[in-house]
Amino acid sequence: MKNWVRRPLPQQEEINVVFFRGVSTDALTRGLLAARRLPLAYGKGEDWSVIMHHMLSWEGGDHDLVPYGQLCRHGGELAVFATEPCVAKAHAPAFEYYRDGQLITHFSFEDPSRPGGEDPHMLVKALTAAKVIGPEAAIGDDDDERIVQAIAELFSLPELDMP
């Protein structure tokens, strides 16, 4: 898997990558548009599909969070990667996982050992095995890629191979 999480995606900066299932592309698109987020790209997979959208609203100054929980009710799941939460401030990427409208787990790539949500420790085993957290953590330049790979393997997310 190429490391796409900390670099601008093609022609864009500050993009969220949302893997989804149990939610129609149309419903997710309508929800993003209602939240004033412009969808940029779509992909349909056998199990998970993907949509990319601008992190910020098209209305200047609107930095509100996207209400993802409202977009995946009744059997829906979203695995959300904020690829560049703030380029200017150099914040790390972040991950959020929603199921049935609830935020199950989330963390910043700056410190994946400090998750939150209803089941904050859901990814601990996968991140420990990837040596991103835990006693054998091996901090390195490939941390982001190992985090993404661990999440992708746990959820069986499709490959997002960016040029």
C-alpha cells in the first residue's frame, strides 16, 4: 500500500478518504453535500466502497466536523481517514470508525496509543502487531503506512493505490 495518508491526494489538499459499506453512495453523497462537503472521487468495491471529499466546507471559515454518525445509521459503517487535518499547523492524520451511527473508535496518528470512542481499544491488537504502539513499538518514517496497513487488514479495506 502506498503511503497516501500524509501527502496531498491528486490535485487536492485536505481531503478525507471515507471507506463505506451498508450505506448507498447516493445517501452518503447527499449527506456530504448537506454538510457542505464536496465529494471529489468515488470507487465501488465488492464489500467496501470509497468516497473522497474536501475536509473543509465550501463556505469560507466553516471548519465544523462532518457529522459522519448521521451518515451511517442502520447497518452502515464508515472508516474515515483525515489525510491532512491541517497542513499549515502540521497536525497528523487521524482515523475514525463509525458503525450504526456511533463513533466506535478514533485516534490521531500523532499518538495512536490514545484512542477514544465507544470501543477505544478496538485497534490495539492490530496496531501492536504492526509495532506502532506497545512495548515493541518501532518508531520510524513508515509509521503512517504501518498504521494504514494495520487498519486496512483489520477491516479488509480495498487497496487505495494513488499515483
